[in-house]
Amino acid sequence: MLKYTTIIFDLDGTLMNTLDDLTISTNHALSQMGLPTRTIDEVRQFLGNGVRKLIEMAVPENTSEDMIEKMITCFLQHYTTHCKDHSKPYDGILSLLSSLKGMGCRMAIVSNKPDIEVKKLNSEHFAEYIDVALGENEKSGIPRKPSPAMVFEAITQLGSEPEQCLYVGDSDVDILTARNAGIDCLSVTWGFKTAEFLSQFGATRMIDSPSEMLEVIKEG
């Protein structure tokens, strides 16, 4: 018997390497506003808390709120068109999802990426395995992570219970999200944050490759 029958995944840095496309769209927006661009490693550090936080961290200090709003609009316009250009699942992810489905697990994505892009990427890469894909859409009244609201919505849509769930992510935001939702968290080290960073933020269990997750599901 499996301890976890429902798996809720973060997207960026967990299921997919989206860093190139995020960096390109960030730098497109910066360039359009006449601001200095950022390196891919800098953008990596800005991720996890949604688009607004990404832009706020990417712009120089004392950038006006009006400029930030224009940057967000510019970023979203570019990223909506180009979110699939270079992004792809990490090695071993599709095999993992196939195995989990074969074991009878229900699966969802919960991400702070805009909802339209989350659904687009899920449809492109994971629709065979993942039935529920939720992204940031605070206008609908569901706050972004680390609020547990999206996690609870995913659990409801899957027809599961929290005690059946495992949350899988690559960041401190994911650790906090799982904690706020009262469910177990599995941190992955192949994403945007290092194992040392995750340990500092309270990661209780980490894996270095997707295949290791199968043992966690079986062992609990």
C-alpha cells in the first residue's frame, strides 16, 4: 500500500527547466524599459514568488511603481508567446509521471507562474499524466504560494484528502507552502535552489533524481 496517493508538484525547477525562457522574457522587458539586463544566475535567484516579485527584484532600486507595472505587462506579453521556446521537462520526469500514474497516483501542478502559462505547459508536456494544473490567478480570489489555498483547491479538484498528499518542490516557497497546508514536503535538488539552501529553509527530505521519488512513495 502507498502512503501517498496524491502528488502535488511545483512546476518551475521541479518538473521543468524554464529558466532560459524566464530570463529571456525578463531581459526583454528590462531592455524595453531601457534598464540593464540580468544574468541567468541572477534571474534564478529571483524566482519562486510570482511575476511581480521577479520584476521587483530584477529592476534597480527605487524603480517607480508605474515602471514596475509597465515591466510586468511587457514581461507577460512576451512570456505568453515564448514560454515554450526553450523550456522542457527535466530528464527522468516523464518516466516518473508514467510510473506514478501506473501506481494509481493522482497528480496536480500548483505554481506561482501565471495560470495561463501553467495550463499551456501542462497541456503541452504532461496532460497524459496530470489532471489539474493551477497557476497564479489572484483575481479569482485564490492567493499565490506560500498560501495553501491553491494546494487545497487542487486537492478538492482531485477528490483527495490532505493526509494522502505529498507536495514536491524545489524552493523555500514550496517548503512553506507544504507546511502551511499541513502536508508532507519532498524537496528536489535538481531545480533552481541548492541542497544547502533548502536545508537552511527547513527541508526535511530531499532527492537528487526523479527516480528516487518512487521509493519515497512506497516507503512513506
